[in-house]
Amino acid sequence: MSRRLYRLLWDTAYCTGITPWDYGEPPKELSILVYNGYIRPCKAIDIGCGTGNTVIYLSKMGFETIGIDISGEAIKRAFNKALKEGVRCKFIIDDFTDPNLIDKYNLEKIDLAIDVGCLHTILTYNDRIQYVNNLNKLLRKGGKVLLWSFTRGFPGPPGLDPEDIKNLFRDKFIIKLSMKFWWRIRWARFYILEKIS
């Protein structure tokens, strides 16, 4: 599927309000990690940020946060929401699998990456590899990735099994946590990964 078509798909979802993934709040696992001090204020990016719930939450908690999403409609809503709440954060309309992404926006190194259901929607293996390459370039050594993903199945996006995660992130990241849970319509996993090289 072309980037243009992919963008149209997500814009249509946000325009029609068919967005069951948009809960209006950050994931509870993230809130717990921040509350307990496991994740402290730092430079962070939310990949597939949607309408900005997690970006806004992290910014309120003292993080310097960027949100990126392929959907211009989602980013428009995120920007308006942040403006309304008086929160300073940055949003980018683009595809995280773009090989020129980091240079295009002159993105600085970060300490934390959040992905609440973006990677598991990416359809091709090559795009998934490019996603990981961009993440590897952007994240400092010792930086963390918090990743929520459906396991393979139906309904919804294709999903990723633990073996897929191991293969995609091998050599450069280690999995610190892999926790299985029910995510509204099917089984999912929450991962904490750490960049080791």
C-alpha cells in the first residue's frame, strides 16, 4: 500500500470518528511507570501519536515530547487539544517508516520512544525494518522503547508475536519486559525494550 493511500485511510478514520483505539488518555502502564519514577522526564517521541493523548500527558509531566502521525487529521486534532490545554509540544505529520525522516526534520537524539499500536499496523517487512532503523538512529544508547502491540490475529491490524519483536529488534535492543494482556478485542503484549548499541 502506498504512503498516500495509507494516509488517506487514517485520515478517513479520524474524519468519520471510527477510531476505537483513541481512548482519550495515555495507557495505564505508562502512567504507572511515570508515577513510580521508572520513566523520568526526558526527550521523548510518540510514534503514531493520533490525537495526542500520550504526548500531552508526557508534556504535562515535564517531558520534552514530539508526536508523529501519518494522519494530518489526527495531528490537527492533537495540535488543537494541546493548544486548548495550554501544553507545549511538537507534532509532525509524516510516516515513521520514511528513510529520510530524521534528516528531514533534523530530529535530535531522544531517550524514550512510545508506540501505542503503530508498529503492529505496518504491513510490510521492509517498512517494519525501516521503522526499527529510524528508531535505532533516533534513540540514545540505553534509551527505552515502550511498545504496545496486538499479537497476530483478527479483528484489527495484522499484529506481531513475541518472535516477530525479537527478530525485528535483535542485535541493537534487548527486551526487558514482555507482558501479555487482553486489549479490548484480542490478546496483546506490552514490551519494554532497551537500546544496547
